Amino acid sequence: MKVIAVLERPPLVRQILTHLSLPTAAPSLRAPPDPPREWSYEPLFDLPAPRSEAGQTGDLPVPDPLLL
């Protein structure tokens, strides 16, 4: 494909779009906001606690003082 013409005058562009029954206004750039949702918190107590290599439980591993 090769560009053979460029239309730069807005009135001319509107006239062509109107003749082709196409919208002449630019669409909005944002979607309408979503309706608000109700949030709820349900704790998950049935998940097992993570275990480190040393067999300790907890979210974070305990640092080795000899490596610090």
C-alpha cells in the first residue's frame, strides 16, 4: 500500500464522512466507570502454612545469622 493523498482540512473530512453516513465526532477516549461493587473479606483458614527448609512455619524465612 502507498499513501496517495492526505486530507488535512477538518470541514472537508466532515463533509466526506457525512456523505458516507459515518460519524463525524471522535469517540470518547474513556469507558464509563463501572458501578461500585460490594467488597467482602472471607479469611481462608484451610490453607496450610508455608514451611521453610528448616521446618519452620511462617510467611518469611528466618535469615541465617552466619550469612549476614
